[in-house]
Amino acid sequence: MTLLKLDKVDKIFGGLRAVSGVSFSVEPRSVFGLIGPNGAGKTTIFNVITGVYKPDGGRISFNGRDISGLRPAEVAHAGVARTFQNIRLFRSMTVEENVMVAGHHLHQSSILDAVLRTRAHADDEAALSRRAQELLEVFGLRQYAGEVSGSLPYGSQRRLEIARALMLRPELLLLDEPAAGMNSQEAGDLKTQIRFLRDEMKLTVVLVEHNMSVVMGVCEKIHVVDHGQTIAEGSPAEIKTHPKVLAAYLGQEEEGAA
């Protein structure tokens, strides 16, 4: 069964068609790449999937359910989490607190329990802390749990965002340029972590990324967009040599073009 499906999705801003008839399917427990030059519409597609923008045409389904036009909180509750192109951490909070804050919807206790500091509230907080520590361990951040998040190096802040997204216990994780600002060692570690998410945590990952080493190293299928339209889809090996992809990225003319 397909986990995520876009069927002829459009998004228009003031007459500008930012996304035009984009269709693709993402299989469960796979790593799917969504790539294209700057301004190709990749982040807009993420925003439409997650409810930041309402599509102007087409249909988006997740687990067989139409999620087109749902609010972001409803999409997240359905099992879709994401990171952002621009880091969105609570910079004055600790690393552990940044992760825990994303999981407070999982509390079983009431607001009154929180006010009165009951045992039920304490149990909830302990469970969130354990979950946060587990995720920080996965991303090599556990030793920084008590540090202020704004003091972390840029690459570590990127990994912290991913850990926070996972507190939602999603089935689908959308990563928007997670390797941005990372050095080659950090990007290599990121590839290992993405494979861990797929293989050990049984997650499905959709990856928007400009670092082609990361994309080609972890994705089973890659979908390429340019100027809001699909220009290619296939395996990493197929995408590497696709003439339309080379033209979009390198400015090369396709064979036979005027």
C-alpha cells in the first residue's frame, strides 16, 4: 500500500503557479528524494503536504486518507512530521527541553495534574524525558542534553530538529535540507542516521536536499522538479544521467533542443 500519494497537485500564488500538476507516490519504509534547483517548488510541496498551504488543485492522500487542505496540527496528528529549511529551535531552552516540548500532546494527565504537580504529571514528564534521551542518543546529542540549544554548532542544531520531530511518533518524516551547514563528516553521519530511521525505527522519509552525496547515498527513488513541474523520476543511477536533470542543474541543453 502506498503511504503518501500526490495526484496532480497545484499551488498558485497571485497568478504564479509555484507547483503545477505534481504527482508522485511514496512507499512505506522507504527513503524518497525530492530534488531540484533553487526555486523549483520543493519546500512549497512540503508546505502543501503538511497543511501550511492549501492546494489549489489535485489531491494528497496519506495512508489512504485524503489530507488535502487539513490544518498542520491535523496532518501531524495523522502521522506526518517535518523539519524546516530554516532552523526553528527554542534557542534559550536546553537541548532536552527542545525535544520534550514536542511530545507534550502525548501526556495522559490533565492540565490540573500539571498545576498540582501530581504523580500522574510526574510520570508523564519522566516518560517524555526517557523518550527524549533515546532520540538524543540516536543523533549523538545526549551529552549535550543540559546545554542551551542555541549554543550548539549548526550541524548539531539540524540533528536536534530531527530528534524533536520524532517525538511526534510519526510514520512519515519530511526532512527539508537537513544537511545544510554540515561538513562532510556530519553529512556522512546524517546518511547513517537516515538509514537508521528507515531500518530500525521503521519510518518513511521524504528528503529535500541539495547535497547530492546524501541524496544518492540514501534514496531508493528520486523525484525531480523544476519551475514547479516534474521533469524526472527514477533510481539514483537513472537520475544521475537524465538529460532533463542535467539541463536543470548544469544549464545544459537537451539533445535536439533548439
